[in-house]
Amino acid sequence: MTLAVTPNQVTWSSWREVPRVIAAPVHIRRTATIALLVGTVFVAMNQLEIILSGQATTIVWLKVGLTYLTPLCVSNLGILSATRRRTHEDGMVGI
């Protein structure tokens, strides 16, 4: 199975290249959109009542931040998985 790679696709094969992949504008837009959508739904489900009642403490606001950070991290891991260049050392080329 071969994958089509567009000329503008940012890929990586070593951990030193990961920041460049994550910082690519197309990836930032995608991961930020996912984090905002998923994070907002989760905040609404889990913390909205406390926030609207005025009882939100520092811990609640930390939870809100983590609620947005989690889908951001997960979507970045998905992008890294999808954009990894396989090398001969991986034993995956040609499979």
C-alpha cells in the first residue's frame, strides 16, 4: 500500500522535526479548531453549571484549561501519526 503525499505536506522522521510539523499553519488551524470544538462541548457538559452559578474556583478554571488542552494534544498526536515518514531503519518501507 502506498500513500499519496502532496508536495506541500510537512512530514517528519526524527523527533527534531516534530515542532516544525506541529507548527505548520495547516496543522495549527486543524488542531486549534478541534480543540475549540471538542473542548467547548466538554466544558459545557462538565463545568458549565458551576461557571454559570458563579461558583467556579481556581481548580475549576484549571480543569477548563485542561479540557481544551487534551483534544489539542490528541489531535497533534494524530497529525504526527499521519505525517511520519517511514525509513528503512523502521522496517516499514515497502510494506
